[in-house]
Amino acid sequence: MRDCTVIAEVGCNHMGDMDIARRFIDSAHDFCEVFHIKFQKRNPKELLSEDQYSAPHPVPHNSFGSSYGEHREYLELSMDQHKELQTYCEARDMVYATSVWDVTSLQEVIDLNPRYIKIPSATNTHYELMELACKDFKGDIHVSLGMTTRTEEKKLIELFKDHNRLGDVVLYACTSGYPIAPGEACLMEVPRLIEAYGDSLKAVGYSGHHNGIAIDVAAFTLGATYIERHFTLDRTWKGTDHAASLEPDGLRRLVRNLQYTAAALQPKATEILPIEEEQRKKLKWAN
């Protein structure tokens, strides 16, 4: 059977609340049987221009501040809090990871020495960020390809190759929308990436922003061995990512369906399986 790693992406769905962040970890572990969980780290003042920082949130209902910058600051956890979450994960035999959106955040997260980091689709053209990750981060580097041209894709592949880090990269097929329609999932990107780079990469994954779980199972069937899904405890909560997230029961069912699919993806070991022998005796037409 092919292994499939499921990653519960909390992102900022914790809404800046550490108690809720710990509840995410508990729910993923205890109910969903998911043992990889990912948060995110941003430095809003480094990422945003002054105009972007001071502008109102484009969807005021989802804002946690009077400006977009204040909204982003409200959702940020400190490095002490990230360390606390990492320690909490380790106590529960879970893998802590985080997306890094800027150089400052990467430098801070490197000190935590997680098993892997994530370069999100929005910053996979931030070459200074990726160069630093290649040079200073010793773990695996996961990269999403949402909003990315083929030219940009080839450039980031060359960057990792030049630093002899391509074997540490998990590359994710991804469509950046929250949520997306099924026709926007473009799952044939998974076998395309495997054919183009599979021999050199650590793995190819699929990062989904769709509703439901059927598309993830199809992505696994096509060769993705990492499945990343946004995770929430309540899809009606305030924030932009909850609508494209799975609640605990959905994530639990995804894990179950992937396990069933992994067990099923194999040829027959014999022409007549043991379970068929008795049925053959009763039902098969004898010549």
C-alpha cells in the first residue's frame, strides 16, 4: 500500500486564541486520527505596504481589526506561543509544522527546528525566502503551486536543484480559491508533476480548497502522497478560510476513505482470491 500523509492545516482558523489552537490539536489527534497539523507565521508589517496595512479588510464581516494590518496582527501568534504549540504536539506524538510567509518569520521558525516548513502559493516567487530556506533550514520544504505559471514553477524547481535541496521538496498541486468548484481542482496536475519531477522530489501532494472529500481521494489515486486540507472546528466561525475547511467529522471521514482506498489500490495476489473460492464453488458455471 502507498502511504498517505494527511495534514490538517489550521492556518489562522484559531482566530488568535491559544485555547482554540490547542483544541484543534486535540480534535485532529483524538477524533480525526490526523497526526500532522500546520499553522502559519507572518510578519504583517514586512508583508504589507503601508497602504495595504492601513486599508480596510475587503470583507469587513471577517475582520478582527479596524484595518487589514490590524486584522492580520490580531491573528498572529507569538514565537513563544508557536513553541508552546510545538511542545503540545510533541507530547501528543503529533508533527507540528507551519507556513512561513516572509524572511523574518522563516528565521524565527528555523529556531524551532520543525520537521518541515511550508512555502505557501503566495510566496513561492519570494526567491530570497526560498534561498534562505535552502541554506539555513535542515528539514523538508513543502511548496504549493497555486497562482503559479509554468515559468515560475520551473524557476523555483531550478532554485532548489541549484542548492541540492530538490530531494527535500514536497510539491503540491493547488488551486488558490476559498472555496473552489470541482472543475477548478485540476487534478491532472498531480500526474503531470509526478512525470515532470517525481524522480527528483521527495513527493508530490495535493493541497485542496474544495468542499467535500471526494477530490482528495482522487488526488491520492492519481499519485499524491501528501493531502493537505484546511481544518476548522466550525465552518460558520468568523474568518475567510473556514468556508473552505473541513470540520472534524469531514476530516475523520477523509482519513477513513484514504485508508480504504490505499488498501484497495493493489492488483490481485492470485487469480482467484481466497474470499472468492467458496463463491466459485457455488456460483461458477462448470464447463
